[in-house]
Amino acid sequence: MTDVLDYMGASVSTTTSRDLIVYSAEILREHVDKMVMLLAETIQQCKFDAKEIEEQISTLEYDYEVH
């Protein structure tokens, strides 16, 4: 996906919190349809890596203990 985003000149960012996930993209108008399709695919067909999930759980547990 990175190659496609580079080709389109896209800048994509994500933000997460306990309650939400935000995807945002800056892209040329001519590539908006493709960008919407890529974001939709990312949301609808996401794959979670077990290691990444464990890392997030550890981070959340730490944050909970600290605050």
C-alpha cells in the first residue's frame, strides 16, 4: 500500500485514543476515489497481528497504572 500512496502523492495519518481511531489523508483531487477505496479496504478488511495486539495491551495497562 505504501507504494500506491507514494505514487498518488498521498499523506496519510492515523490517530487513536481509548474511544476512537481517526484516519486522515491529504491527496490530489484526481486520486480521491482511489484513496477512499483504500481507506475503506483498510477499515473493512483489517488484519490484526497478535504481537501488535499484545504490545497495545501492555501499553494500555501501563497507562492505566500510571494515571
